[in-house]
Amino acid sequence: MRAMVAAFDTGDVDELDGIVHRDYLDHQGLPHIRSVRGVDGFRQVVEVARSGYDDLSVDIADLIEGVDRAAARLVVGSPSDRRGN
């Protein structure tokens, strides 16, 4: 989970193959894309999120990890948002 969140922070999606399961499902989805699944789907989510902000910041506020699943509450923002830009 931490590596997946780091991908949003850095934009580095090269290391996700060994991290994101092939059955990954993004429940929020993307506009005009019905099903966001697997590592390629997660890469798309990261790229779309980062395309709106050059300085995207994602922090883990809460993290619950189990043997085969995890859930997180994230704080997402941009320093430029705080400056009113």
C-alpha cells in the first residue's frame, strides 16, 4: 500500500508490476473508463491524478493491512492549492 501511495507522490509507476495484483480493482474508476483493473489500470489512475497537479501530494492518514487486503484513508492535495493558485 505504501508503495502504491508513493507512486502518486512521485509519479514513478515503473516498480508497480511486483506490487499491484492482477486482480486489483479501483472502485472510484476514471471518467469514460468503465473498469479500472490490474497494474495497467492503476498506472492510469496515477497518471490521471498527477496530470492535474505538478506538485500532487498524497499522505496516508490511516492504514489497515491484512494478509491479502489493505485499506487506507488518504490526504490528497497540492501545495499550490494552499497558496490559492
